Amino acid sequence: MPRRSGPQIKRASDKENGDDAAATSGPQNRTEAKKAPPAPVDEQWSTSKQGGNVLQWLAQKTSATALAPTSRGAVEYLNQSKKTKISAATAASSDAKAKPTAPPEKGTDKAVDTPLAKAPRSGPAKEPAKFGKRDAPKATAKESTRDIAKNPPQAAPPKEKPKDALKTETRPPPEPATAAESSAVPKPRSKAAPVESPQRKPSDDAVRKLSQLFPAKKANARGAATKPSGEPPTLVATDVPTRPGLKSGVSPSVSTAQVDAPPQRRVRGRRRDDGRAARAQQRIEKEQEEARRQHEEAMRTDAEYKQRFETMQEMQAAMQMSQAEFFSKYSRQETLLLNHVVAERLDMPVILDLIDQHDVVFICTDTGSGKSTGVSKALLEMSPDTKVVSTQPRRTATIAIANRVAGLRRECVGEDVGYWIRGDKKGDDQTRLWYMTSYTLLLRILQNPTELPFTHVVLDEFHERQPDLEVTVALLRLALLKKTAHFKLVLMSATLNTEDWEEYFAGLRVATYKQSEPEHPIHDFFLEETCTLLGTDYQAPPRLVSRGIVEKSTVDKHFYLAQNLILFLNNCSNPMHSILVFLPGRAQVEAMNTWLRTELSHRVDAVPWHSAVSLSEIEAAMKRHIPGRQKVYLSTDIAEVSITLPDVVHVIDLVLVKRPKISKESPASIQYPPLVTQWISRGSVAQRRGRIGRVQQGFYFCLFPATQITDLHAYSQPPIENSRIDELSLHCLQVVSNPVAIFSLCHGQPLAEAIASSMNTLTQLGCILDAKDPLFAGERVEEIYNHQNESWSRMIMEAAQAEAMTDIPEYQYTFIGRILQLIPVSPQPGMLVFFGFLTGLESLMILAAAVTSSLSPFSINTSEGRQLHFNVARAMEETENVMRELCCGLRSDIVAVMKATLLFRVEQQRHSDNVQTLRQWCLQKHLNYDKLMAIVDLESHIKFELAEFMPFRNIVEAEKLLEQLDKLASMVAVMTNVAFVAQSLEVTSEGNAYTNSKEMALGLFSDLTAVPDIHSPSCLRWQEGDIIIPVQLNLIFDRLLASFSTAIASPKQFWMSLLLFSHRVHYATFSDEEGTFHVFSLSYGGKERYVEVDEIAGYVLLEFRRKLSALCGVLRLTHANRLLFETDLNTLLGSYALQPLQDLQREVITALVSIFNNLEDMTADEVEHDEDDLDAVSLLSFALPTRAV
């Protein structure tokens, strides 16, 4: 291996003086660097001219740089607010509605010609198996006997074969290998040849009798009539017993043709018609002769035919040359042991010096260079006083790297090295190296940003820039600038625009370390070369990226091409060399997995890999090896980062990804960002290519034209610009009075429309209150605020005001908001936990929150034994029938999943040690074991986070929860409807046909149109007039697909549930000739609705809400005095004229059941109300009553 060239340093002062010389990184120079005083200048480490990293490889194929536009949404939001106030003070003006933009015209994709566009249903055709040297058929004892029979001693010398010797093999001999291939090119693996059962040999008398009975008949070769060949069938000698006195094994009374032909299979019930077979053979020969004549005639007369034929010959020649080149490169493949330890390729002393002398250090090296494990480990071992935290964007990588580093240090995870993710933690106060997800680190910082307990903060895979990471970097940067904490910040990535980020950290000492030395060669095959390799016609497609969208036909063509590529690699590569396929999303992963298990189950070991697959399954797959089967990893973009797969040699990249995409022209996309198939960036191409070449040479198949690489964006658009930020905004309120202030300091900012939607949602749910609200003073709960963060809040607000040049309104989170900050779910499911505290159903509603935060575990039963093409509608109906048995008589998918989860927990208690039994039970109930386990784990995590905040009745026994659910399932559905009311729909039409559904619904609090997702199992059917509350909404073009829903047939029940549990309602009392009535107003999603109720219903509603307000006061006092004994707490509550918590909860749930049991005696109808005269306000208030002296 050639000697590695050391990195070089370029100083900013040298650039100014025009000196381009660079000092090497030898020991002497490093010593001098240590003696020099640190200066606040940028330093740039780069490789020598002989080196080159992945981005430089991409730069060789590109000349232009396509940068994605960045958002300044937070600043725009504040400026828009300022302009709105000014314009409102001067004159009232109406905003003209923006005209919707016309959808882009669909173009045609010619990347792959007709063979790809018209893919057969059963998948691509399998390539024939080929024989190599190791697979060549061996001669048997029977064949040796034939050789003796064909070569009598007196006819020829013993070592020579007679020229007229009969053939002994039906299979033609393999073609001789060329000089280049004979020693270097590995031959493809062959399929096992079918072993024929031995035929019973006829006796000598039987042969003689047969020859006398049929002297004029000639036996045909087996299968000759079915071979499309113009030559006569090949005759094969049979093994005839040799009689004494004969010199060969051929009977003198049997003709040569009869001896040559093998014994034909007898057809039971009739005698074979040899004449018919002969006539069929003659007909085939005539047809072949006619086809040959027509071909020659067309070659002479038809120019187009001749051109197509010559093009086909050229394609075949190009394919042979391409495959020869591939085999030549593949012949140099090394054999790798999976326990091989990858050596680090970083100059660690130089990196440690840079970190010691600077505030911020960027480490940009190739994937697989060892930075994820090496840098944090070196910082840990540098000094016993260091305490390091290293982040990863995904839970899988976090746990895997922690295990890897602990193994390198020969210790267990949880000692010096630990990991910490939401819901799982291994480590204690003595742990000095923490691996966390980026969101976990953000929550840790938000608790107390002034006392950061780490000396070094390492943000790995920084290029992904998740929304939480953007906020984390903004807070850490502000802490370094204001010198409120002392730590070193290290940002690591293989693909990062460091120049842009160096400007962001202006005022700090910044250094960049770059080094790229590919350890092993990587051979690249772009779309053109891949098509040539497979013998597929390729035509240059139009500019793919310029069209803005990725059409389904393009995805299908790439998917089909990937299937053919897997077949090719499986036929011609070593089964020990695995394949990694990058697919756009989970649906494509499951589709490819189904195809592999159906078509190639005996030749490949398919490993699906997406967000729902646990790390233990991936680790087990990495260690697993089934002899004769090639491992094929089927992954989304989750496999782009950190984890090394040492057995992977081939990477197939479709260059596609599914990510959320917000459009300013589509309000629905802001509330429900749709998953859109997009082309990845050049940085992501480099990340995927870097999965190979780490421990051995690799082959990268990029299904994108090399001539269009310049069209891809250099880096991906920051995810914060295309995400809902409700949960993130609520967490930011822990350190600042307005989350917009933090967003304005981020490098990438959310859209102004997304910020406005987030603040409206949190306000309507009762999570936050505006400081200018008249009720603000009474709702401020001092004991839930961390007053240590007030200095941070002022500092952030001052910096944001300087950035935005405008005043920023202030907010405070409420008691409800504090509960939602603690639990690892979004605000809507979190409201179910709060409703559980109000009704005394804490455990049941925590389960409901876990269920609504997860994917539905019900799935179509597609076992491996079933055919690929089965009746989908029937399979769906089977699953839905199971759901109807579990929904407690309601039309609610949520209740069905809750009961299925509780039944699963009962089975867990019975078979805790037998996972296989649990999986079989899930299969019978049409349930997914992994999704159920995810729900159970999330339920436990929510209870763990709430335990210190508020004491509650934790019912552990699943049988008791089942009894509670059977009795109060309707009340659970009511509270679920309120939590997700902003997504409520009213069905305007219905359809009867399942496969051609015409159901449609309109949003009650939004201008959205939705249809049911018929691909998701559900226990309900939409009917006209129903009100549907879906938990999951997916935006497809301009329509929403609704799933995981609850249906309400009575609008009265829907409006009454909202009036009972909404955080704030406005109302007024009116009288007319018919009597007294009340009008209430409800506001969600920026849309207001009015409901009129009779006098009795109005009284019942207001009394029930007063009970809830009293209960909120009890919850506040219980939290503030949670360390008191129960008797002392009850005495304290009595001083406020409040009942004990459990007594009040019992009254609330009893009143709730009574209201809905007597709903027929009340009226509640939606009305139109134009006047602004609803002055009274009913709030679920946490303000305490006056305490008795």
C-alpha cells in the first residue's frame, strides 16, 4: 500500500501575504504549533494534491454547483407581524388571494427504454446459471463404463479416443476460457444440476425382443421435439449390460440409434407416438428454415430491420466488453474476515491539537475513516477530567457506536462509555463518554443551559441538520459567544459546506481538518454503464432534476433495473459479498423484500432496514451467514450514516429519497407535510458511495446519468424548512419566552407559515398563553418554571431583536404545556395524557397516547407460503374482521388497537420467554409483533417521565385495563376525538365498492378534502353524514389520505364532546319566545364554529367545565406538594375548598358517562352567528381559589 500523505495546513495570514507554501504535519511542526499562541483565525486543513475525497470525486464529474435556497422564515415571521400591526393602525386593507400555480407538465422519462417500461408482473427474468471451474460436472463410474464400451482395446491406442466415439453428455461442453479469464476472472455460480433418479436397465433378452418387435423404429433423443434448434437431436448412448464374448456393451441385435437414445419416459395409459414426434421435428426445421430465409431477405431489402439488427449486435458486443471489464475488476476482490478491525486513518494528534487551540473544529473526512468512533474515544482517553457527549441523528446508530467503542475499550456499555436516548439509558454519573441522539442532547441543554456538564460536545453526521440539531447549534454558539459555558465544539461530517458555516461562527476561533485517503478502490457504474452491463437499451433521458418532481414511471423503471442488477450480481459474485440497495421509502423496501422472498428465496438472504426495524435485527443480520445465500440489505436513507457493513461489496443506489416537502402555495402541506419522492443531493451520493471501500474494494451502481450529476443540489435542503415544529416550539419555551427568537438565530430557519401554524396549534390546545392575554396572570404557575433560565431568555431575546430589528411578543407555557414537554409524544397525543388526569383513567389514556403516536400494528397476512398475487381485498377483509371483533362495538380503530395491545400484554405475561410463540399469536391475529413492542415500550417511557412530575394510579395488570376499556371505551373515543379535533372531517359522499371507493370528506376546521386510505386496514366504513376523526393524514397531491380513524354518526355527540373538553370556549346566553338558549364558539386551525344548545344542555356544560377547573387546581397543588403524605395533602386541599383528587376524578367520569347516556334529551346544533357578542369565557383554568384563613 502506498504511503499515506500527511495533511497540510494553510493559514489565513499566509493567503493574505500570497505565500502558498504549506508546512507538513511532522512532529517538529506540531511542536512548533503548540508553542505558538492561539489566535482567533481560521485554519484550513486539506490533503495533498495526490489525495482526494468523495466530494472531489463528484467535482470531477461536475462543474456547476446547485445550492438549495435557504429559508429565513423566523425573521420573515417577525417582520410580517410588525407590518401587520402598522397596516392595521393606518388603514384596513384586504389581502388579495394568491392564484394557485399550475401544476408542472408531466414529462417523459427515457432513461430506460421499453424493456424497462414494460416490466412483467412476476419480475425480471432469471439469468441462466453458468458453470465455472469449481462447478464443472465430475465423471461418474457409469460414465467410465461408457468410455470403455466406446473404446475397445484393438480399435485404437489406449490413450486416444476414436473420432467417431459416441457423445456421453447431453449438455454441451463449456466454452474454453480466454487467457485473461482462465486465471483471473471468477466464473459465475451455477445452479445445482437436477439429479435424475437412476433408470432401471432392461435385460439383454428384453432388448433383443424389443428390436425384433420394432425393427423400423428409431428412438428419438429425450426432449428433441421441444428444442428450438435446426440441427438433428443429439443421441446419447445407453448403458446396456455386456454379454460374455462381446467386445463392447452394445447388443448386436439393437441398432445404433436405439443404443444412442436414452430410455424414454412411458406415458401411462397409452403408447408413445414416435411418428408424431418426427413430424413435429420436421415442422420445426421447416419453420426455422423459413425464418432464416426471411431474415436474410429482410437484411437485403429492409434498411430499418437491418439497422435494428446491427444495433442489437452492437449492444451485445458492448455488454460483453462491459462484463469482461467488471469481471476483471472483481477478480481482484479480497477475502475479508468479519472480525477484521478497521484501522483509523486519521492523524489524531493533529486533531487533538486543533481542538485544544480552537473553540469550534470541523472534521471533514471520507466515510469509514474512523471519526465516529476514533475522535470521541481519543478525547475520552486524553485526560481523566474530560467528559464528552457525541450525538447521532438516529437511535440505531447511537446504540451501535456506543457498543463499538465500549468493545474497543474492552468494557461493557454503561461504564465509562454509555448511551442515552429517549426511553432507554445505559450509564450513570460516572460515565464520561455519552452517545446521545441529537434530540436527547437538546432536552438536556434546555433543562439548564447555564451549567453544561460536558467539556467536549461532538455533533456527528452534522450534514443531516435535523430541526433539533439546528436549535442545539444555535444555543451552543450563543453560549460560546457570551462565554456562559466552557466547552469545545466539534462538528463532523463527510460532506459539509464548511465555508458557509465558518461565517456563521464568526467571532470564534474556528479550524477545519480535511483529509481524504481512500483505503480501497471504489468502481463506479452510472446509469449508462449499468444499462450496458445488463444489455439494456439506454437512451439519454431529459433533464430529470429540472422537472421538479419524480414521476412514478421513473421510480418503477429504476426499481425494475435494480431487480435485474440484483439478479446479475447474485449470479456472478461470491455469496459472501453482500449487496446494499438504497430505496426511496419503506413501501419500496417491503415491495423489494416480497419479490426477493418469492423469486430468490433459495439464493439470497433479504434484510429489510427502515425506521421500524430494531437495531438488534440488523446486528443479528450482520452476523448471520447462510451458506449459498447472498445477503441483500434493503434500506432507506437510514443506512447512510455511521454504521459500517464490512461484508457489503456492492451498493445499488436509486438516487431517490422520500422526505417531507412544504409548499407555500399549499396550506395543507404546512399542517401535514407530505412525503415526496425526491432526488438526493450530491452530498448524499457521496455518503451512500462511502458505505463501501472501507475494508475492501467495492462497486457503486448509481442509477442516475453521469452527465446530469451537476443538476443535483450540492447539499440537501435543511429539514427544518420542511417540518412541523409544534413539539420543538413547545420545548424551546423552556429557555425563551418565544421560540421564534431561537429560530431567528439558527443557520437554517423554518418557514414563516410553519411558525404561525405552530403557535396557533399550541395556543388552541392550551399549551401556551400570550403574555398580553387578560387571563395570563392567573394561569401562570410559578412552580413549573425554571427561573435559572431567565437570564438565558433575556440574552436570546436581545440577540433575536438585533437580528430581526423588531419587537418579539412573549409567551408562557401552561401546566398543560409542562406535562407535554415531559413526555416523548407530539402535542395532540399528549393531550390524551392530560385528559387521563382529569378523568382518573391515567393508565388507559397513557396507552391511548402511545397508540396514537405509533403506526397501526394491524397488517395484511402475507406469509411466505402464499402466492405473490393473491386477493388483496379478501386479505384486507380478513384483517378488518379481526379489528371489528376488538373495537368494543364502536367504529374506532384506536380502541381496536388498544384492546389488541392489552391482549398482547396478557400473552406476554403467559409466554414471557418464548418470543416465537408471541410472534405466532400475532400472526393469527393479523398483528405485527415489532409494532406492538414499540407501543408497549413507548407506554413505559411515558409513565417513567411522568412518575417524578405527578403521582398517579399506575395499573400494571393488563386484565384490569381490559375490564376498564370494555366499560369506558366510548369515553376513550370521546377524548380521542377532542385531542385530534383539528383533523376532523365531514363525509359528503359514500361509495359501496371497496376497490373503487368514491368516499370524500371535507375538513370541519380546515379547507381540506380527504378520502379514506384503502390500503390501510380499518374497522369502519365511511357513510354520508359521518364525522371522521383520523389520527394519521398523508397528503398526496391535493388530497389527504385518512387512516387510523374514529367515526361518529351523531353530530350532536361530536359538538358536545368539544364543548366539554376544549381548553377555551366563548359563549353568551340569549332568550326568545321559545325560551333560553346558549351559543358557544369554538376555534381550531384558524377557523371558528358556532354551536347552539338548549338551556339544560348549557347548564350541564358549564357545571361540568367548573368541575374540570377545580380538578385542574387540585392537580396544580398535588404537583407542588407531591412529597406530602396523603392526609396532609387532603388537609391542604380542604383549605382551598377542594376535594381530594380521586374523589373529584370519580365525580368527573360519572358525570361524563351520564351526559352521553342522556344525550337524546339535549339539543346541540351548529349555527351561523355573525355578531361579535359572545363575551363570556369558559377556561379550563389552573388559577387557585381563595384560601381559607
